[in-house]
Amino acid sequence: SVLAVLLFLAVEWLYSTQKTRLETSVVAAYQKELASDMGSLVAEKRNASMTIALTLAENPMISEFLCTTCNNALIQPPNLTRLINRFSTYTDFTKLWIQVIDPQGVSQFRSWSSKKGDSLATVRKDITEVLQRPKITQALSVGKFTLAFKSIVPIVDENQKLLGLVEVISQFSSLTKRLKDIRNVESVVLVDKKYRQQLSKAYTGIFVDDYYVVNADSTVDNLKQLKTLSASGFKAIDNFQNSNGLVIGKHDIQDETGAILGWWFTFSKAEDIDLTEVESLLQQVVYGIVLVIGLSILLLGLYYFKRKSDALGRYYRQILDS
């Protein structure tokens, strides 16, 4: 009876241990696959943003606007409203911002604001560097408004004289919708709280304990989950599975230097993760445990009967010898 109980407890412990290990392995593989898809989305958005910037740099309206000495120079800034609206309608660039900057680093046009005439060279290091050494640049960074991709392309005349820069700013937030469409996974993008003061004109206006929420479509339930987990700085999340059957993944968002800008949290339904392989492996584990226990019992039985047989042999020999 005691042996049976011990065997049962041993089987239960082995089964539970193997089940946890296998499920953790499957979830880790799922998160790795998800991270790969997310990386592809980021790369696609980054490349598309640069493509738009390169195209705009070749737009004669912009070069004529910047060329103050040209005969056909434009006094009024180019009208890009129609182009931006078409991007919004037919692409994922629903919040595309375009900025035109002169050779002195002064903003001469912003598509999202009427503000112009302010110097960016004094407040943005990246603009200063491009003006000093003109080159095409890309960055993912946190500004006053949000987390965004910034593509900057120098504009030059036929003599390679710098006329200015065109900058395309595309929002990171649209990627959460794309992830939902291709993987049916809800997600929340948070910017590290070290940028709290910098986000003076935060686009969504939503914060979770000073962590800025990039995507306005974040659900209340998901934000509540993150608020609970923010107390530890999200350090506790590592393929974390909560009691509501959700698997929460934390994926770092880094700039070009590897610095952490924030995190992209995914909320996957546990039932959407294929655990078929786990069940199959667990069956094999159970069969293996049963086989081992069966062989152990058989060997114990054989050992017991051998000892009993040896004892009887010695007993009868003693009788015969006497």
C-alpha cells in the first residue's frame, strides 16, 4: 500500500514536471516565431518609410520650394495634403508626417502643424549631423509626440549643392494593427518611463505608471495587466502566463545603438498556441514511466523470489546435512 502510494506520487511528480517543461518549451518557440514576425513588420515599415522619403526628395515641388535662388522658386510650401491622404487611405501609413528643412536647419514646412521658422539644428543632434555631413539616415526614436520611424534624405541641386532636407516620420503604432491582422494577437507598445518628460505632446495621452502607451487601440484589460506587472519594471515577464489563459510576451524595442526605447507586449490566447506536440510527448513520457515502473516491479519480484528460493535451498540443505 505504501509502495503504491509512493509510486503514484512519483508518477504524478514526473508527469507534472515534464508537462511544465514541455509547455514552457513550446511557448518559448511560439514567442520566438512571433518575435520574428514582429521584426519583419518593423523592417517593412522602416523600408517603406525610407522609400517615401527618397521619392519626396526627387519631387520638384520640394526642391523648388527650398531653392531660393532658382528662377522658378516656390514661395508657398508644397501642397502634400492629397498625397498624405492617399497614403492614409491605401496604405498602413495612416499618420504620415512630412517635414521640409532648409540648409540652416530651420523647419520650413510641417504637414501636421502650421508651425514653421524654428531652428531644429539647436534641438536635434541628428539634423545637425546630416547638415554637416549630408547623407541618408534612418532612426527609430522617441520624440515629443510618440515613438516613430524617422527617415531623412538630403536634397541637392544639379551642382550637388545642399538645398535642404526632407524628413518622413511614420508612426510605430500602426504595427499593432498589422500584428492583429496577421497573427490575431493583441498587443501594447510601451515607451520606457525615462522618456516621460520628453513626451511633452504625447499623441495618445495614455500612460501606465509613466510608461507611455503608443497605440491608442490598447484594450483596458491589457493595460490593467501591464499596470499590475509594472511594479517590477516588467522584469517578471518571461513568457508569462496569467490566470485568464493569456500568454504575455515582452519584446524589446531598440534603437540603432541597441539602447532600449520600450517594449512591445503581446497577449496571446493560450488555446491559440498549438500544444498537440506536448500532448503527444506527454503520452510517450507516461508510457515510458509505466514501462520503467513495470520493469522495476518485475525486477523486484524476481529479486524477491530469488531470495526466497535461496533461503528455501539453504533451509533444505541444513535439514539434509543434519
